[in-house]
Amino acid sequence: MSGPTLISHGCRLNIAESERIAAMLEDEHDLVVVNSCAVTAEAVKTARQAIRRAKRDQPAARIVVTGCAAETEPETFRAMAEVSAIVPNAQKLDASLYPSSQRKLDSISGQPSLASRDGRPPSPARRESHARTFLPVQNGCDHRCTFCIIPYGRGPSRSLPAGGVIEEIRAAVDRGAKEVVLTGVDLTAYGADLPGQPSLGSLVARILKHVPDLPRLRLSSLDPCEVDARLLDLIAHEPRMMPHVHLSLQAGDDMILKRMKRRHSRAQAVDLAAKLKALRPDITIGADLIAGFPTEDEAMFANTLGLIDDCVIALAHIFPYSPRAGTPAARMPQVARDVIKDRAARLRAAAARAKAAWLQEQVGQVTDVLVELDGTSGHAANFARVTFAAMAPNSIRRVRITEVDGDSLVGVAA
């Protein structure tokens, strides 16, 4: 594939933005864009490693850094000899800010464009790297969780009006998209900044009504305190809504949740998971969990560990806490690094056991799978990854699950 090399880290929103960047810079063949993440110190380290690796692999390439880490730690990347330019996160979809083969920029700075403030990207162009189409409908965050640096990198919450969302999804379906994933920094905050304050549930209802040819709709991470009744009803009864939710839980202890400045309790998280399972028994629940948040003792950690079973979490993302300069949590009493490492390992082990049991339950079932662009893998409706003999890319196929292979399922055409 021609065009720039895109290295995307972090959330699905970054993936969606990277696809747009690749499309708008398709004539730049000696350009590497690192779309960075700042959620942890390790994420910033990963971005730096990716930059050095890219320069070794493509010595003549111009390397541009954007994304949240470029916004929160610009000096870190400006000091790297390998980096040709830094593009502010809010302006990453402005093609004029990237160094072309005709010019080289040392750094770019400025205020977010009007397009970035109202949540709508300046161009619907994209170059898909997955069979799924990732569509950003919300950006930024108005909350200030004490551990999180992302609001400083993304700015305040802003939403793409429903008409623009529907227009983009129709265009994606016309291009052949079989599944659209709605993404955002704080997706369930969708609409709070729009006239009438429409909810995420109302947006989903309008999409399903006005784009009847869309086969599959999936959601990225949801804040459990903002899941509205209409959205729950659609998840329960709309077959085009995929039976898979990813919850931003972070912890399972009420005191730690308060110190994180989260807006839900442990009981509310467990209740939501139970409600989802009751409404749609085949639903898969994923979640983000942090190990070793400041002040966490063993009993508090046990409450988070127990959340994997209590919420029936099959797809857990585990993050060892790392302090981010400028956040309130960085000033709290810290847990020893070896303790954090041990707790993260225990969480990952519990998550692995839960995922293995979930995968095993699916052996013998027949399910619909969206075939990835490689033609030999894809995702079931419940987001299980399935591998198989070659099938037509970007098609939805009936597959019988025959066995478990590591973290994936193996299937044959049904």
C-alpha cells in the first residue's frame, strides 16, 4: 500500500484518526506518522521506541509525532533527533501541518481548528486498515479523573451532530463497510454539548433507523454511569447492535473509585453487568482495570480482582498504575512498584482464566464472523477473534467454532 506509514498507539479513536491521516497524506511516501498515546508513562516510552525503530527501518523518512503524548509532552519528542515535526493533537487532521517532500517543518503550534472544536473532522476521507470502520463521534473529556492525563491532550468534550454521523456511516456503507465502530474519548458523554443534549442511545437509534443497510454497529468504551435506558434497550433488542460492551471500570473498590474521582460505585458496576447479561445473555463484557492505584491496600485490590468474576468480564485490559506528572494522583501516597507489578500480574492471570473459559464455551457454536482484510481471521459478533481457511475479505460468514487456539478460536465455514 502506497502513502505514509502510520504507527497508531492507544485507543480506537486514534485508530480512526490514523486512517484519515493515511488517506489525506496518501501522496507522501517517505513519511512516518506516530499517533501517540499518553494514558501511561509506558505508552510514552512505547512511542519513543517506535520512533527509533521507524528511523532504523526507514532512514530517509521524515517522522512526525502527533497524538496525546505529543500534546502533553512535546519537549520529550522535540528533543529526539529522529523527529522532523510535531503536530498538535487537535490539528492532526489538517494536512497542511505535515511536512511534505517539498518542505520540512521543525514544529507546529497553534489553537485547535473550528473543525476540531465542534468534533467534526475536516474531511471524511479514510484509508481503512481493518474490515471494521472506526468512526469518531465524540472527542475530548470534561471530567478530571485523578490519574488521567488525556483531557490535557484532547481538550473539552465535543460531539459530531447526528446528521454528520449518519452522513459518514452512509458513505462508509456505500464503500462496502459491514461494521462501524463508534469511538470517542468519553463516548457516553456524546451529545451533552449539542442542542437538546441528545444521548448516545438516541444517536444509535437514529443511525439504525436512517442507515438500514448497515449490518453491524459496535460501540467502543462506555462509562458505566452514563449508559442511558435507550441504549440498554437497543443493546438488548436490536440484532444489528453487536453483543459486546467494553466498560471503563478502572477499579472495584469504592474508596479507590472515589480517589480516582470516578462517578460510579462498585455496586453500580456489578448491577450494570448483571442487567446487560439479563437483557442479552450472549453479551461479552470487557473492561479496563488499573492495578496499584495510590493508597490501594491488599483488601482494596481484592475488590478489584473480584470484579472480574462479579461482572463476568471476559476481555479485561489491565494497566499497572504509573504516575503522570500534573495529575492529582501523582501527588498521592504511591504503592511500591514491585507491589504494583505483582498485582497487575495477578489481575492478568485472573483475566486470562476468565477469557480461556469464555473461549471454551464457544466451541461447537455457529456464529457470524466479519472476515478481516487478511481473509484468514475475523471477529464474531461478541468480539471473539476467529481464524479459519481463506474467505472473502470484508464479508460476513457463518462459521462453526471447532477449537480454541491460544487467545483465539478456530472455525470452519458452516
